[in-house]
Amino acid sequence: MTEGKYPFSSKVVQRSISLAVSAALLMTPLPALAADSIAASSTAKPAKDANANTAQNDSAYLHKGSPLSVGEHRLLSHKDLVADWDDIDPIYTPDKAIEAVKTALPEQDFEELFPYRLGSAEWHKVAKGKEYYKEDQADYFSYDNLIKAVADVSNLKIKISTRKGTTEQEIHRLDKEARVETLVMRSAKFNAKENLNKEIETVIVDCGTFLKEGFKRDRKRELAAFLANLSHETGGGWATAPGGPLRWGLFWNENIAGRTGQNMSTFVDPASRYEYPGARGKRYYGRGPIMLSWNFNYGLFSSIIYGDKSVLLKHPEIVAQDGKIGYMTAILFWMTPQAPKPSAHDVMVGRWKPNEAEKAKGLKAGFGASIMVLNGLEANLGETEGSPVQRRAGHYREITARMDVDITGEKVDTLGMEPF
């Protein structure tokens, strides 16, 4: 992964607290950024967006953005790949990604850790007759869906280009196998005259590095941290739950208030209505492992996954229906830094080293820091009764124990930490 100073803008993706669901409400959206392989065509020529080539048309401007229009594709030569994308590393391929998951956590261990996951046999037993029960509910969080998501994500690179000193961005995705680059987002003022002489700082995220950087121990810790945080976000357990509260991770995949109509908001942001118009009768409440929310997130995800923003805007329910897509949103959020925060991936594999300001805030590498990346509102919390950190850390301890990974001395809570 190429590190940069201005990662994914919080204006594109918004994040708020996720509450434990045992009390019946999953109230909050998580941001995300997701992707899949697309059958992209280098000959596609969508209509040009208004300021697409402003920078290219005036040689006086020093820092030109992409020559592509939003939604347009470009087939790359090897020279282009090296110059624009730091080439393609053969280590980070789908087959290697599948091997990484199976090595870190075999299927039988996954099954035993999450017996009540949404759509499993045990889930059907306890959910039958309840308001939320669906007789045809498939195994949404299955091991197979996790494997497929990791494999598909590994075929992607994401490039985030930011005008220095601003939040104006362009976002590209690269299908590594097809060698096709697509511009999926350009903020409204990226090529405004006042910005054209501002430097462009770039972050390139190779999504194939998920579970494949650092020592074997670190790779296992990363998967454990990833699943532990998702288990908390989607958990349905309670103190006296059968098997204990940790058996009930991955139980939900929808914001219950949104699904039941307790909250009838469409979650369409007026500021992004033109770029990502909501479809008639559709609502963009939280869905999936990270509760993907708001029209602009559904539109951006759709652009990256399908090369077409309208797919998830017209059919947001896909995120809750397709477990592979759901896992992909979570993995890609996990992999992508958001200024001033590093990515959770970098925190867990040792790529991130706290600077002096971060050290002063008590931030140090480990599972506790991954919590701070995902939800800074859980700062300065120990593993005490009722603390959300207690459940996150509990899942982490249990999963790493199953992996036979010693985490002695690792800071797994956020006590003494302040937000990034």
C-alpha cells in the first residue's frame, strides 16, 4: 500500500456509532468503500461531466487531474500500470487471498465461533416465529461468502487523489486482472480554477494486501481483529444468552429501525442528491456488516462494484441480500485510511507507527487502536461491564485463542486513548 497524507475524505463517507443490537436496535451507519471485479470496456465513452477536462485544456496549470470523465474506463499498458499504479504485485492475487483466509482460520473454527450468524441453522432455530424471521434467509455471513469477498477484493486497487489543503478528490479503481482503470468519483470543485495549481497527493490501496502483510502472527491477528469488530457491530447476544454473548456475533445485517419503519428517513443527503439521486421508493438506511448508509455511499459503492452508480441506488437491498457484497464493503473500509486516521489494516500489521502527536493521545498499535480507527467515540474505555469495548475485546481474545495466537501485552482496549 502506498501511504499518503490525505486519505479518503470524511465528506464522501460518514461514520457514527454502532450500538449493540441485543437491545433490539442497530441505529448507526458505517462508512465504506467497496469493490468487485467488473467487466470493464476500454471503449466505453459516457457523457462528459461538466469540469472533467478543465485542467487538461490549459497548459498553464501545473497539477492536472485525470483525463477521464466519471464512469469512463481506460485500458492500461504495463508502462501505465507502473507509472500510475505502482505496478501489479503477483503476491496479492485471488488464489493467494483464499489461501490466506484458510490458513488463518479454517472453516470448522469459523463455524464454531459464529453458530448464530445470520441464516445459519442455529439462527433459523432461534429466529423462527420472531418479527424479523425470513424462512428463506440464506447463510449471509457464511465462510464461503467471506472467501469469495476476499478473493474479489484482492483483484482491486483504489487510488485516492486529493488536492493539497482541500477535501476535493478524485477516486479511481483498477481491475488488476483486466488492467482497466475507471474514474468512479470526482468532487465538484476538484478542477475548479482556484484548485488547479494545488498539488495532488495520492494514496494507492492494494486491496490484495488484506491478510497478507507482516508476520504470520500479524496476519492472523488482522483477521481476528476484523471479525471481532464486525461481530460487535452485528452482535445479537446478551449476558445470559445461550452459549454466552460472544456466540451471537454476525447475527444482524440491517439497521432494525430502518427495516421496520421506526425510522422512515430516506437517508438521501441533499448535498449529493444531484450526483447520487435516490430512486423513488428506496431508502438508504444501514445494511451489511458495516451498515452502509446514505445515497452517496450506495452510489459510490455501486460505481466501484459494478461500474454503474445506479445499480445499488436502484436496488440498495442487494447489500443485505448478498453476503459477498456485504463482506466486501467491510474489507474495503478496513483497508482504506481516512485522514487523519490510518487504516485498520495498517494498525494491525505494523505498517502504522504513531507520530509524536498520536503518542501524546495514548495511541499505540494493536487491537485497541483498530477500535479507535473504526469508532473514535469509544475512546478511553476499558473492558468493564456495559462497555462496547468489552464485547469487541472479548471477541478478539476468543478468536485469537482459537487461532493459537498469543496476544499477551497487546493493548486491546482504548483506556487512555484519545481520538486520532
